[in-house]
Amino acid sequence: MEMIKFKNKFHLSPEQSLFLGKKKWDENVYCGMKMEDRKVTFPQVQTILNGINVPNVQLDDIQAILNMRDAWKFLLNTVSEEVTFEYWCKLNEYIARNEALEWGKLRTGTVGISGTDYEPPVPEKKKVVNELNDILDDTNTSATDKALKTFIWGTRGQFFWDGNKRTSLLLSNKILLSAGAGIMTITDKYMEQFNFLLLNYYNTGAAEKLKQFLYENAIQGMKI
């Protein structure tokens, strides 16, 4: 049997995992904003999440924060549910609401990615469903490895019109939290290096360095 390279770092009970998700979700929303290079601070994100108006924050940034808040609420309320293609689309429906041409549906046209000449192909539903199921149904790997694979697959595939990195981040965290394997968040300290490795991954399709980086620096949990 093939050795599992990215083993689970954490082994939390369902109660502990839900507690971790509730404790770290605001930081994860901030991570989603920084991944999109939105000009907001963590205190501003927290304030907006608490329902308080923040001067000098763009309306589209506020919309993105509230969208990700609602996606997280959905995730935490369904943490024990099975991950499916429809579930993944539902996450994007929350995240890209009023930001994209369509949300919660696979895109039907071409898109570009800033900083790279790589152009992801227009997704074919049957192929996408099979690829997602191949990752999720692999019994010879860990939940952490599945989370990393879905994240890099979703970011490079750009399967939706908008919100692909945030949707991939949420899907990865659904897999991790459901398995008690922690939560994935990229902090400010590592964001520049993440962006460098992500751009290289877009250009080359070689995912190993990005996966290793995320495994070492982005998987968080609790010591019990």
C-alpha cells in the first residue's frame, strides 16, 4: 500500500472540531479576503462580521466578507453532511453571491488569472464530478491530503465564475473539520510565499511544493 505523505496532524472529536471551526472562522474569512488581495484588516473584518459599519471599507469588500460569513455558517451547520458536487456548488453560491455572472454553477465561458498566461479550460460537468469524486473517494489517503488536493484542484481549475480560491478554502475546511483533522488558514506571515507558490503552480501545474507549504504552514488545530 502506498504511504500517506500528508498524514492528519490532528485527531479531534466532533465536538472539538466544531469548537475549533467556531473559534477560527473569522480568521479564515480574513484569510479569504487576503487571498483575493482585498484591502481590509483583521479588525475591520471582525467588526463587519459583528454587524457594525466600518468607514473607508469598499462596499464590494463588505459584500465579500458577508458572503464568506454566510458560507461559514452553512458549513458549521452541515459539518457532518457528506461532501458532494452539489454541496461544493452550494458553498460557491454563498461565496460568489452578487459578485459573479452566476454563482453556484460551473462557468460556461473562458476566464483569465492575473499574473499568469495559464487559461483554465471551460469545465465539463461530468469530468469535474468524476475528478472531485476521485479525490473524495480515495480510501488510501488522509482527510488532510484530500483537503490539500481539493484546494489546489479547485484553485487551478477555476470552475466557477468567481470566488474559486475562497470556495476551495471552504471545501478544504469542510473536509478537515468533518474528519477532526484541523482547519486550514493562511496567515499574513505566509501570504506572500503562498501567492508566489500559487502563481508557480498556475504556470506549471506542479502542485507538490504548494501542497508541502500548506501542510507545513496552514494546517492548524488544538492540542488536547
